[in-house]
Amino acid sequence: MSLIRSWVESANLAEAEFPLNNLPCGVFSAEGEEPRCGVAIGSFVLDVTGLEEAGLLVLEGGPLLDVPFWNEVMEAGPEVWAALRAQLTALLAEGADARDAVEEHLFPLAQVTLHMPFLVAEYTDFYAGRHHATNVGTMFRGAENALPPNWLHIPIGYNGRASSVVVSGTDVRRPWGQLKGPNDAAPRFAPCARFDLELELGAVVGRASEGMVSVAEADAMIFGYVLLNDWSARDIQAWEYQPLGPFQAKATATTISPWIVMRAALEPFRTATPPRELPLLPHLQEPGPMLYDIALEVGLTPEAGSETVIARTNYREMYYSAAQQLAHHTTSGCPMNVGDLLGSGTISGPEKSSRGSLLELSWGGKEPIEITGGQRSFLEDGDTLTLRGHAQGQGYRIGFGACAGKVVPAHQNPSGAGR
Amino acid sequence: MSLIRSWVESANLAEAEFPLNNLPCGVFSAEGEEPRCGVAIGSFVLDVTGLEEAGLLVLEGGPLLDVPFWNEVMEAGPEVWAALRAQLTALLAEGADARDAVEEHLFPLAQVTLHMPFLVAEYTDFYAGRHHATNVGTMFRGAENALPPNWLHIPIGYNGRASSVVVSGTDVRRPWGQLKGPNDAAPRFAPCARFDLELELGAVVGRASEGMVSVAEADAMIFGYVLLNDWSARDIQAWEYQPLGPFQAKATATTISPWIVMRAALEPFRTATPPRELPLLPHLQEPGPMLYDIALEVGLTPEAGSETVIARTNYREMYYSAAQQLAHHTTSGCPMNVGDLLGSGTISGPEKSSRGSLLELSWGGKEPIEITGGQRSFLEDGDTLTLRGHAQGQGYRIGFGACAGKVVPAHQNPSGAGR
């Protein structure tokens, strides 16, 4: 697969995140206007709500883009997903007759505000990276018990909080929580002192299911992927997580990239999960390559400082794919719905520089990392985290856009009122 | 508080679940008709959607009852909740002038189908009963480690799966799952062999929040309560729950009663949580009594058999109230939304006969309980579980209606297809 050239010249640059091969789905607003659905192309967003209104884009069962979220397109199913891509490709390809009509629906990305691209139905987060699980397990339970006995048999997951999911650019307020250090006599209620990120990829479920689905069926249910930062309060987590898992430690915010990269755009980058250390039971075995080769990095920018890239890794490091996670999610008969979001789990690689959380990078705070102008064990107020990711094709890239969030100080007095 | 007499004679009987004092909120359909909002009164359901259409019920910001769920009424806020109760009380009270006009909107409960009373936004389940936590902890971790160190300081909770919540009367299919007994060399994929219930009360959140709320504010956010059966696959849970908590073990189904009993109807039955064994931090302290005196029971009816009541307990046994749970839920800044459902956790009392799960009643299967015509350690196919609950006033009761579900056999072959 090589670059599909577009009459939008900025989409043809080798380092462009949004070539015609990509066509990621977002929601944007121009100044003073209501949010609309858009697709990124080069340095522009194409107003696909406007295209559909103008009759330039015709989707079966439409209008599907008359709402500021992509759930209706997802609900319409894979044939509509394919039709959308085919029509947009024809409209935007070099030499397209429709250029003049389409061009008036382009807005410079620099001049729009991006919003949540879809309504999150429910959010599940996994713990499916071998290096991350080993690192964290070693810190929390010792090297001998690092990997729980079930870890090589099922993708361990827990339900997160959909209401906490926010789009890139949303400030993240340092949470309060109940904390108790190992040497404290009693717990106290205080702002989190070990606030952290988790570098993840999120899979967006585009088809509902009832009853159990196979790994192949699960793969076909996935509409696309987003970058995802699972903000984590490590001190709150340490005190609360036994016996029923993380709860408030993960409920402050989960930031996603503004663009959903459709599964179709990632097809050329499929790659297999690593060799199994123990054979999986048949219902979790993969019929083909289900991961993607997506280079990922995390930048940390202190207030009024410059960015340091603190981690570089790749989605192919995961032990379990999103398709395996989704299949496992349905084993109990759990109904899945359009708009469900599955976090991959932290994507750490084998090197120290490829660890996807500060917990791992600073080894629980014992080995602070160097950044431009300082050190970090955990996040400080004013720090901005920026996740980036792209798949590298022959002369083109498939990017996600930045997934950024800034840590703002905890409230002085946490007690507020209901809305 | 005594009985408010109604011209609906069946509402005035001492054992009626739905006297005029109650007015619980549900959704019903008459044969061949679309679902509508209804309120139970005596042996009837009052079609409040019809009342609003006819102009007999006028709610600020209405129509609010033109959809088959109560979320819009909740969203409208406490003044509307109070106005609804006041208007319905006036319309249904003995001697009401409107009797003739209202009477045509009554449908015999025996002739209607009941549906989910509200759209569940997200579902959280707690572990907040002292006796239950002690019993389960003793079985899983030994008597010395029965109560986790955090248990007396925070209401332990985990996020459940909203898509699994179903209304009373829905069959519950025995799940498959990955299982590994303590003596098994490897896990296997098989139908759950230790399928169980958990007797709980569910709190329905009727107001959204951003930021942390106090216990008093949390109490005011609660619209009402339902009975809740948190179906649990104990063998799946035992294998999966470390380190991140229950996942597929709790995702098959969660059954709720068809009626939401509004908080206002329960006011006369407020009672305090038990004395604190350790003082709570200020943000979790209660400004007044936040539990309710609600007698609860569980009936088990085998296929073609007769019912045995296997447990009798009371909601006042909980260590933490729903208001405390909701306040804790917001400590991290987690946004709460209209339609969020909070399960109380299993409500076990101090006696063996007051345990709210078969896991406890049969002590992990070691001491099967006697039922009419047999024994039970865990649930068998064909078993119907019926949860009931009521608060007992002076000559009247506030009931919830039955919360029932029947266990149907596992699929022969679990692999199905996406919808």
C-alpha cells in the first residue's frame, strides 16, 4: 500500500498524519458554530456533516452525520463504514471532479475546536501488556509473584468509568483521595501525590453483540482506534485496590485523541501478537494477526518549559489484542454496545525508555527520570502530557493527532456541590 | 406517618405493597401497546404518561413522561419529584374529585408487562455489608485476613456493567467462563458450576454532579431505590478477580425490581448505620440517619417445585449507606450522571439464615442448605430466585414488587455471532 494522493496538498507530505489513506473520524466546531462531524485530511478538517447535507455524501439509512458524534455511523454497520471511505476517497483524490464543491467544506485544523468524537457507552480497561504487568507486579508483589497466575490465560480487565472519558485538550484536575502509606498509622484525605499517566490505545466498539463472540467476530466489531491516556492516582490505587480492583484511582479522567482511526486505515499494519508463553484455550486463539505496528511516544512539557519525550514504544508489544479482549469480554454473555471503549492496558516495551507510565519509568519514584530543566517521579501541577502515535507506510503515515492533557492543581477544598 | 387512604381500595389493604404512600415509578405495557410510564397503586398501574397527555398531571418543563423511562423526570430535579408525588396523591386520595377522569388510566397489574424503569447510565457495585465481607473474606482469605485493611475506612466498590442490568422476569442464562480449581493443572472453558445470587438494594442517582459532593448532597441526589440481584459466577470470579477485581463473573446479568421506590416514600423509615468500629474521615461522616429499615427476603423455587425462603435480612444491616457510597464515588472528581445505579453490596445479617448469597448460606458449598424437595449449594438450572422487600409503617407497607429471575441452562456451544 502506498500513498493515495489528494488534491489537498498538505495530505501528501511524507510526515502528514492525515493523508487520504487515513480519513479519521472526529467532531469539530468552527468559531461560534455548533459541533459537527469531520474527517481530517492534511492540515484541514472536512465537514462531512455539511457534505451529507449538500448531498455530496450519501450513506445508506442516512442522514447519519446530523448529530455531533459518530455513533450513528458505527451503528449503521461495516458496509456503511466502507461506503463512507470509498466516497470520501473519490471526492478527495487527486483530479477529483468534485473538488470545487468539496473545497468549501474544508476548515483549517488550526482554526477549529475538537470535541469528543463519539458517545462512550461503557469503558473497560485492560492489563494486557507483558512488560507493564511484569514491572508493576514486581513493584507491588515482588518479582516472584509479578505475573498473577491467570495472566497468561486471560486478558485481565476491569470496568472503568465512561463518564470520566474526555477529549484531548481537556485539563485534568489533580484528584483528592483517601491515602495511606505503608508506614502511616491511619488513612488521610488529601490530594494525590503520585499522579501518573498510562499510555494506551483504545478500541472503539462499533457493533453490538449478545452472547459470546469469537476473536474473528470481535475484530470485525471494532470500528477504530484512539490514543488513550488512563490517568492514574497511584497512592489512591495502592490503598483502595484490594480486593475489588481500581476504582477512584482511575475515575478522574481518561483522555482520548480527537480522531478515531478506522480499522480499515490500519489494515496494512497488522502484525501478530508475540509468541504465546503458554497455549491459550481455543476461544481466545487468534485466526490471524490482530495487533498493529503503531509507533507511540509520550511527551512531558512542564509549565513554561519545553517538551521531553519520556517514552517511545509500539502497540505491537501487547500480549493480547483488542479482538481477544473483546471476545473475552463477551464470554459471560455480557452484552456489548456501539460506543463501548476498550483500553488496551499500558503499552510498555522491554527497554527502560519504552515504559508507558511514570510508575515504571521512575520505578515507583525510586529512580526519578531526567527531563529538560528538572526531574520527575510523578506528575507535577502544570505538566502537560502529549501522547502521539502513527503507523508508518511506504511514504505516508497514519496518525492519530495529539492526545494531550494538562495537570491543574487540586481544589483547595474538595467539597463541592451537585450540579 | 400512617396510611393515606385512596379510592383505589386495593391500595388500602394492610399488606398491599403499593399504598398511596408509595407511588413507585415503573414502565409498563398493556397487551399490544407500546411501553409507557406508570406508577403502582394497589393492584393497578396508573398510566402517568396518559395522565400527562390528558393534562391531569402537569410537570414543570414537561412533557417528561412521553418516553418509556423515568430519566427525564429525574433530570427535572427534586421540585418536580415532589410535585409529581403531590399531584398524584391529590388525584388518588379518597374522595378526590378527579376519580372518574383518573380511573380510566388504571390498568390491572396482572394484565400488563413491566419493563426497565430507567435507562442505566453506569452501574457501580459495592461491598459494604460487614457480615457479608467478613463471611466472604473468611472463606477466600482466612479469618485473620477476612476484612481488608481499607474496609472500615472506605466503602469498597467496583464498576460493573450497565449493559447487563435487566428487569425482573428476565431469564438469566448460566454463563460460560474460564475456570481453574485449586487442584486443576490448567484452566478450562466451561459453564459456571457455582452460580449464585447477591441480595442487594440499588440506589438510582437522579442528579448529576461534577467534583466532589458531601454525604448530605449525595443523599439529596438519590431519586430512589430498587431491589437488586447481582448474579455472580463464583468459580469464574475466583480465577479472574486478582489483581483487578471481578469482571466476567458479574457481567452476565443484574436483575432489578420493576419499581423504583422514591426516596420520599422511604423517609419515615430512615435509620442510622451501625456504630463505627473505627472513626471515619470527615468527608464520609453522615449528618443524619442514611439507611432505611427495609425487611428483605429471598425465595428459591426449583423448576416445577415450590418456594423456600432461603434468607431473611434487613437493609439496616449495611455498614455504609448509599449516600456514603455516592460521596466516596465522587472523591476523585468522577462525574456522576442521571441514571447511575449503585448496588449496595450483599445485605447479610448476623444470623446464618440472614445471609444474602448461597456462597455464604452453604459456606462455599461445604454445607448445602435444605429447600423443599432438595438441597442447594449453588443455583441449578430451572431455579427461580425472587427477592422481596418492604418497609413496615403503621398499618401500611412500602413494597418494591418482586425482583425475580430464572436460571436457564448454559448454551451447548457458547460461540455465537454479533447481532
